[in-house]
Amino acid sequence: MATIDDPDRLESVLRPVRAGNGFEEALERILRLLRLGLVAAGQRLPAERELAERLGISRVTLREALRVLSEQGLVESRRGRYGGTFVLARPDAPGEDELRRRVADVDVEDTLRFREVLETGAAGLCAARPPAGEDARRLRAALAATRDAPLAEYRRRDTLLHLTLAELSGSATLAAQYAAVRATLNDLLDCIPLLVRNLEHSQHQHTALVEAVLDGDPEGARELMREHCEGTAALLRGFLP
């Protein structure tokens, strides 16, 4: 039975909802979990009791949200000893028409600017207090996972690397805001092709960035992250209709 790679990182997304919009906000948070790839296809979501507790809602409300996701073909419930709610594989990547539709609902430039502010800030904070021990191991492991990723898994593992940096910044608020903006960005990136040349370049940048963080070089880490974000922004703009 496939389990979540790192259950602790769910805290960046599965935060308690506000009173009054429990169903809607719970649905939004679980969708964000899926869009970020924190629970991969074939993996099981946390148990209902844990999900309800993390979100601060009743299990009845949670089941209503899961039912909607099931109807959309995003998850399925399985019975039995190894049952639970499992994430389903996404359909083939959307094309230009879908990108055009999604762009209509997003202020792309604002999203890209906010992403750069959060990412460069996180990189600088991490490097100012370089991760050590288990935190350093987590960061190196996240980098290695992107390096070894098959093409179909690359974007998910790339997201996890960046989210790890946000979490290691020491600011839970920054990590939560980054998770939100990255989910929006992933919705757009999923509509454009993965280019091997671009991924190779990104990997060089990732490696240099992690080295700067672990070496305690805030200025270098911020500049490397800024350049990395600018590259992603340029690529996305090139595919915009």
C-alpha cells in the first residue's frame, strides 16, 4: 500500500479552516494538496479522522468534500483492510485551449511576482541560518529526488524541493503562502510541455542553490533563486496564448 512520502509536510497545506465556509475551504485545501503533488497518484490520503482534525471540521463535512473529489475523478474510496481514499492518476496534460481558459482566471504577472518574492525570501532566510542535521538531510534528499526523477514525475518533485526550502525558512506563514501560490502556478505549468533542455538547466540551478543555502550564503542563494524564478516566468510567458 503506497503511503505519503513525508506526512509532516502536509501542515503547510492542511491548516484549520475558518468557521462559516468549512466545506468550501476544506475542498480548496485538499485540491491544493493534489495540485502540489504532496500526495502522488496511487497514494492514500490521511485517514478521515486525521484529515478532519487537521482541517478542524466534522467528518460529515469532510466526506462531502471527498465525495465531490471522487465525482471529479480525482480520488477513489476503497474498502477493506487496506482501504481508504486514494489519489487517482491525472489525465494527459491539458493543451493550449485549457491554458487559455486557466489564464483567464489568474493574474499571471501578479502570481509570478509574488512567487519570486516568497522564493527569494525563503532562500535568503534558509541560507542565513543554514539547515543542519535532519533539516540538511531533508534538503539534500529533496534535491536528489529531482535529479533522479523520471520525466512524468519531475514537476511534482520540483515542487517538493521548493516547498522544502519554504518550510525550512522558519516561517510557517511563508510556507503556507508559498504552497498556495505554487498550486496556482502548477495549474498553468501543467498545460505546457516539459522540455528536457529546460529541466537540465533547472537542475544546475537547483544544485547551486542548495549548495549556497548549506554554505550559508544568503546573497548568493537569493540571486540564484531570483534567476531560477525568472527562467520559469520566461518559459511560461512564451507559451501563453
